[in-house]
Amino acid sequence: MGDSLVVGFDLDLTLVDSRLGIAATYRALSAATGVYIDSDATVTRLGPPLAVEMAYWFPPDQVEAAGDHYRQLYPSTAIEPSPAMPGAASAIAAVRERGGSPIVITGKYGPNARLHLSHLGLAVDAVAGQAWADGKVEAMREYGVSVYVGDHPADMMSAVRAGAHAVGVLTGAHSPAELIEAGADIVLKSLIDFPAFLDAYLGSGEISVGLGQPDR
């Protein structure tokens, strides 16, 4: 487990329910560009880099510009409508109360991730933005992450590759089976269960909360 406790959290659908805000941003982008975007569909695919979603709606030579435009719109359209996930504040507090350092490692543009955290009063020690797949692995290794918490199978795969304890939460679109198959050491219903998990992890090492622990 290492000498220090560093817990990394994903952002969208892990700490923040950003679906309403993201959908609003896509509607604003559609209005500004005249390009049809199904905002309801976009929020079913949260996790991968923004360019992946933009490629559904814009030709390849416009994807980068569309992404830049989206990021510019985001502060005025997405922050206010996006609440914290249940248990988010207590999960971060649990890390600090146990002598650890909470950080965020997310695929979202870093400045916009920080706006969410500031708006919701979720104080973390570092934010690594635009991190996905290899980028998340590198960030976890850079910060010495002991435990990584996320809602997406790719989060679990990155945690395993980085040597972190992989904790899945069911606040996204993915099932326990999908998260476990991707390498989750445990799956929690929500961050409400995280403090109890953390006590077990730091104590006996036996994980007795959540939905189960796969054999690995």
C-alpha cells in the first residue's frame, strides 16, 4: 500500500453529477454552430476525451475547434446546474481525516474541473485534467496514488495498470460486472460507502463493504 495514502477520484459521475451541465453546454454549442447535437445522447457516453464525442457531430477537420468552443462555453453553462454526487464531500473528508491526500484525475479540461470543485466546495490537493487511459496511468504514478475511484471501466483498467487499488462506483452508466471485469477490486453503490471501505482498506485489508470483491 505504500507509506502514504493518496486517493485519486474521477470527476464526472464520480464526484460531480455533471450531466445536466454537459447537456446544456452541448445545446449551446449546437445553437452557436448550427450543427445538430443530441445532447441527451452525449451524457450517456461520459468518460472518454471530448474529441471522441465531437467526432459524432463534426467532420474531422472541425473536431478540435468544436472542442475549444465547447470548453469556452462550459463555465457559463455547466457549472451551476451540476451538483455533487451523494457522499462526495464525505469521501474527500474521509481521506483527509485518515491522514491522506485527495486528488482528482479526470479526462475533463483541468480549469473547468477546478471550477466544478470550487463551486461545490470540494477541496482537493491537486487536479490532473485531460487525463485518459495512458494519461490517467501516468498521473496516478506521478502522484503516487494508492486508491483510485471511478465510475467507468476505463478508470478501473488505468488503476490496475498504475498499481492502485481500483474502486468502482455505480453512479455512472456501468454495471458491477463491467467494472469488475475491467479490474475493480471492489464496487460500491456510491461514495456514501467510501469511508467504510477506506477504514477496511487501511485496517485489516479485508474489504467487507460494497457489492463484492473479484478474485484476482
